[in-house]
Amino acid sequence: MISEHIMETRMTLQEFRNQMPITEECIYFQTGTASPTPGEVLEAVDRIMRFQSRYGPANPEMREQLYPQVFEAKSKLASLLNTSSEELAWVTNTTQGMQLIVRGLSWKEGDE
């Protein structure tokens, strides 16, 4: 299985900082464009990439293992944001999300 479980624990600020080695040397404020990736995220991405490398990204087993985790994560995020999971969309970055919104509007002459 790609992941044994999805963590249910709450994390203190110090525990979160410990996930990013850069915070051992400084206080990291730059989050507008990019930020350090927490260790747990790196480990999860590494597991998925290794699975894809061995079996291929379009492997049905990949979907069977990954999709339930994706839907569970989306459900938890929706609960945190007090909305439904149908109102959320996974996007690569903020720019892609904003483009989806802007291109989905019915613009008329004079709209700004």
C-alpha cells in the first residue's frame, strides 16, 4: 500500500517547524511564492513517485490505493473550511486555481 494511514494527530508549531530543517537556522517568512516542504510531505511524495516508477502512473492499482486517500484528505479539508468537498478542487498552484475561476466567469464588455 502507498500509505499505511492518514495521520489524525494535531501538530504543535514546534513539531511543524521540526519538519523543515531550514527553521533550525532561521525564522522562515517567505511563503508567497514557495516554501520549504515539510518532511512528511516529502516522504509521502517519495512513496508515490517510487510506486509510479515501479508500476507506472496509470496503473489501476495506483488509483485503487491513492483515490481513497485523496477523497479522505479532501473531506477533511472541507470539514476544516466548513464547506462540502464538492466545493473544493485540487489544483497545482494558486495561479492555476485563479485561472480556473477567471476563465469560468461570463465576462461582458466593461467588466474589470
